[in-house]
Amino acid sequence: MLNRNGDSLLYMQLYEYYKELILSGKMKQGAKLPSIRQCAAQLQVSRTTAEMAYMLLAADGYIISRPQSGYYVTGLWQEHSRRREQKKAQSAEVPESGSGKSAAGASEAVRFDFSSTSGGQESFNLDLWRRYVKSALRQGERLITYGDPQGEEDLRRVISDYLTRNRNVVCSPDHIVIGAGFQSLLHILCPLLKERKTIRFLDPHFRQGQAVFEDYGFTVCNEPGMSGSADLIYATPSHLNRWGDIMPVKDRFLLLQQAAETGSMVIEDDYDSEFAYMNHPAQALQGLDGGRNVIYLSTFSRMLLPSIRISFMILPDELLENYGKRKALYNQTVSKADQIALCQYIRDGHLQSQIRKTRKMYEEKSGHFQELLEHMMEAKQIRMRMTQGKSGMIVKIGFPSDCPVEKLQAQLLAKGIKTGIFSDEKEQPGGIYLSCSSVPEKSWQEALDMLTDILAAVS
């Protein structure tokens, strides 16, 4: 099964092996994996190799660790498969005009992805990061020991100082737990919340997070707006929806007030807080609450690179004591070398520099994109309303009520242009949204020329 003479690392081969078993359905939801010790003995690999593969599977949501029981297959892969099939079916319903080809077939070659808000990596100095990783790898004595399950103390101290200065978060290093991605942290968090049974997601599109809570037996509620009650409220105030709207400060206070009145606890996913290009990031819910009733989650992946999977959560005092009793049951999912490198990277001021550089670059990029789009729409006499999202990275184009949004989106997709769809206040498709973050500037003219031609035909 494992190719010991190949270029691929053994733990990655083991990861891919189990991933394929799960995705193919050979390992069903609820199936138990061999223990790390058994896996290492059966395959004649080190315990560390088996452990790293299992941690990657857990971080990506394929398996779940149940304390004092073992590792089990989750149902997340089934949800992914269901959504892929649903998207294919929806696309197949709208054939490209005059060609006989389905949009699903055309969507295989997306040339310009205006639906994605990912980006920032083009400003990242990878050579600089490599130097910090190499420096961390030279700390031999420190690397030969297992890491702290909670995360390296010096990194937690640096994160605490950074959050206090930049997000007004109230915490100490002891309140911080480090993990590889949000899902690995949620697997630690859910057992601490066993007295609570229901959770409400303010953004219903975060299916990966919902899947983890469902695996732990929580009832997931997706009521629109701020109304509704549940034992837990999962909020993303710095990125409320797909076009990056930001929760106003008055709504943040209202949410905290409602949570206090109903006895709910808030989970604040501070996703994208550093990348509000049009205004200064609002203060975190955790800081407004004084750190009493808010569990804070954030990540460095957006600020650095997606492959640098270092996320963290801040536990309130109510949960901290229970976590302290249980943390020895969990293994740290982030390599010690990456933690050491990131700690020094932040200490030397490079994180702040990266954020400033990225903000400036994308503020300018977004302004140029909007100017070009406005000019082309005016030149082609397109009478559709264009507005800019509060984050600065999203432009929304509103359609007339009689315009078939999904059909037009499929026509764009057939040309290799992928956009998102937003809904109006009646939850009906109201138009398309565009993000320039993932499309190179050199491609804008060609892409927007095709896009505005199609818009002009229905305007």
C-alpha cells in the first residue's frame, strides 16, 4: 500500500489511502479506524507517521476523534458528494443557448472566477517565510519532543498580545488553543459544550462547521436574521455573507444582549476581520463582551497562505477549567516547526507589514476593478444598478425582477466566467456578485468585455 521508495511522504500516502476509502464509500459513516498504535504496527511505520495522517484526516473533516474511544468516519464526505451532484443537476437544467451543451459541461473550464473571495497570496513573501521555517528547523532540541496539546506557549503569548492590540480581545495565553483549521478546533470544543443541545448559524452557508456540530448530536438551526434562540449562536460578524458585509457595532451589542437574555453562548468566527478594505475592522464581539460569554475563533491562513494551516480559539473561563482536564487527550495538529516559525514571524513585525501591504494592494485593485466595470457598463448602456460591498472586495449588479438570474449565470459560465448569485430582501435571486481578488488584472478587460456583452443583451 505504501511506496517507501517514492517521492511522496509516508504520512501523506497514508492520508490519501484512508481518504480514498472514505470517499469511495468502502468505509461508511461511523466506521472505526484502527488505533494509531495498531495502524503503525500493521503498516510498519512510526507512530508519528500514523498520527500525522490521522490528524490531517481529522482536520479535513473525514474522521473525528472521540476521547477514550478512537477515530471514526464522519458524514462530511457524503454532504460534499451530495452538494456536488446537486450543483451538476442544477447546471444541467440550463443548456447553453444554441449549442446543445449543458452548462455543467462548460463549467469544467472556468477561466475567470469572480465568485471567489480568496486572495492575498500574491503579496505574500514566500522566500521570507522559508527563512523562518529553516530557522525553526535548526532548533533541534526543541523539535525532538512532542508539542504542547494547547499550542506552543511562546506562540500563544504572541497571539494574545497581537489580539489585544489589534482586535481588542480580552485573553491571556492560557485561554488560547491552537489547531490546524477550524474543524480540528471544533472537535475539541464540542465535547466541552455537551450541556448545550442546539446551535444557530447566522450564516447558513458554513456547511463544514454545521457538519461537525451535527456529528456531535447538536440540532442545527438556520433561522434568517438576528431573531431566534438556541443554546449556541455561531456568528461571523466580520464576514456576514458571501459578499463580505460586516456586522455594525450596534448589531453586535444587540446580539450580545439577546444572548445574555436567552442564556445563549456565542461562537465568534472572526473570519476576514483583517481584510475590511473600505473601513477599519469593527471591534470583536469577544472584546465587547469582556471575554465572558464568547468563544473566539480565528485563523492565519487568510493573512499568510492557505497551506499554513494555523488557527486558534479563545475559551472563556466557563470552559477553560474543563478543557484543562481534557487537553491531554488531544494531540496538537499543527507542527511545532510551523508554530516556532510563525511566532518569530509575528514578533519581527512581518504579520502587521503583510496586512498593511495586502490592504493597500487590494484597496487599489478593487478601485480599479470598479472603475473599469462602471466604464464598460456605461459604454454599453447597461441600466443595472451596481453597488459595492462593505468589505470593498465585492461588487453586486442588481437585475430587473423579470431577468432570469440563474440562466444568465449559466450563460456566463459557458464562456468561462464564474460569478456568484445574491438574493434580495424577499430571498429571491436579485443579481450577481463579482470579486476581483482571484482574477489577475491583466485578464479583467477580456473577462468584463464578455460579461458586459451578455448583460447588455438582457438590460
